[in-house]
Amino acid sequence: MAKMKTLDWIAITLLIVGGINWGLVGLFDFNLVTFLFGKWDMFVKIIYTIVGLSGLYSIYTLSKL
């Protein structure tokens, strides 16, 4: 198995956080990101964008396997 790079670990961590957030939204209608950073709409959008880019990066990484 190939050694994981730092960027791989960051992407996995962000995907886990995103998955937990979506689980909270689905189960309890509670959005953790907006709860923590709701007053800063631009920051919330940046977080969602970074999590989305992590998903795209993970697709790229899986395609190399």
C-alpha cells in the first residue's frame, strides 16, 4: 500500500467532518458548521468549498489506485 501524503490525510479528515455534519443535518436538522460559524457567511462558504474540493481530490486519488 502506498504511503499517504499529508494532503491525503487532510482530505480524509475534511471528508469525515463533512460526513458527520451531513449526518447531523439528516438526523437532527442541526448544521454544525453554521452553528459554529453562522455569523460569518463567507467563512461558512469557504469551509464548504474546501470540503467539496477534498471530495474531488479523493476521487482523483481513488482513480490512481
